[in-house]
Amino acid sequence: MNGADPDRWSGVAANWAELWGGFADPARRALIEHADVRPGTRVLDVGCGSGEFLTLLADLGAEAVGVDPAPGMVAIARRSLPNADIREGDFSALPWPDGTFDVVTAVNALQFADDMVAALREATRVLQPGGRIGIANWAEAGLNDLDTIEDAVADAAGEKRVPGGDYRRAGGLQSLFARAGLEVTATGLVETLWRARDEDTLVRGVLLGDAPERVAAVRNVVIEAAHPFRTAEGGYLLRNAFRYAVGHDRVM
């Protein structure tokens, strides 16, 4: 499912949490390490979704705060962390005053901002002096098994997939940081594995949010395209990758 429509994301929030919620944990842990998140660190996760990163942060002892534009996602995150400050909102106008946080993170969320550079500047606004920003998102298509399947689905439907943006390629996040006046202190590439226990789970995950008639029409396409990723146990293992960057304001 593409796009940042809050209603669409709310409609699939429960399935997202079940199928994809912990998928990006390797990237989240990289941000924790390189942004120097410790017990007591005040962290805002923008685009927090169903709250998996917030839970990791809270388990570490950090003060985990979240914001997401989809009410359904916020509701799930609040159930997981009932005492946390989790609000509806997005990158365009974060609902906190200047200098509130030590760290701002966003995992698979920055690309949904209308202006990614402006979003990074807004994140900088709510940071205290010396605060860190950590961003992670999908790497370029060639590094992701999921893209192979999605390409097959698009081809079967006679559709043309929109190419991934420059932010997904090597150096892309660094370029965005530089344009936003941020100095990069760490970058990297981490493997993010996605597992499906059977064909039904595979199809549900790949076609999350699609209409039932579309799911029925391309189900077999998904299964055929995923054949190289089938495991001996009958499930599927897709190898994917996220890029991340961590930095701070150059004027600190």
C-alpha cells in the first residue's frame, strides 16, 4: 500500500501491526545506537505507526513520544503504551514547542512529507541544542526482494511502478540532511528480513490495503513471483534493506 492517506492507513492498522510491525527493528536499533539513545533520553518518533519503535525505546528506559497522522495507528500505539504521549499529527507542524526533545526519529516516514527538507527543519525545531535526528527508510529497489514481487504484480496489472526517490539510494539521505542544514554523523545499510509463514500471509502482507477484487486477481502472481524466496518449511523469507542517517544541526 502506497501513499500517506491517514484513512487508508487507519483502515489497515491492525493488519500492519501484525504483519509488518517489527519488520524495521534492525534499522530502529541502528538509530538507537548512533543517536546515542539512553535511559532518560527524550525521543520523538515521527510517523510512529502502531508503536513498535516506541516500545523499543520505552524498554530501553528512554522517554518515548510519538506522532502519526493515522488515528487508527495512534490508537494501537496508545494501547501498547498507555502512559506515553502519542498524538495525531505529521512532519509539517509537530505539536510541541521548540527544544522539547533530545532525539527525533522517523522510520519509513520522511518520504510521506510534502517537503522532506522542510520536514527535517521542523524536526530540528523541536530539538534542544545538540539534539540528534535519525532517519531510516527502504533502500533502492535492487536491494529488496519485496520490490521483485511488487514489480511482477504491477506488470500483470499493466501498471507502471513509480521509481523510488533519490533518498533511497546511497548518499540520498546525506543530501537531504545537507540541504536542511544538518551535519551527518553516521550512515549505514541494514538488512531487514520479512517472513511469511504461508501463502495466505504472504499475499496479505504484499497486498496490504488492496481491494478484495484486486487481491483475488493477482494472488497467483504474488505466489509465483515469491517462489525464489520460499523456504523448506513452506513459508517465505524476503531479504530487504534499509538505509539510515543520523545527524545534528550544524550550528550546535
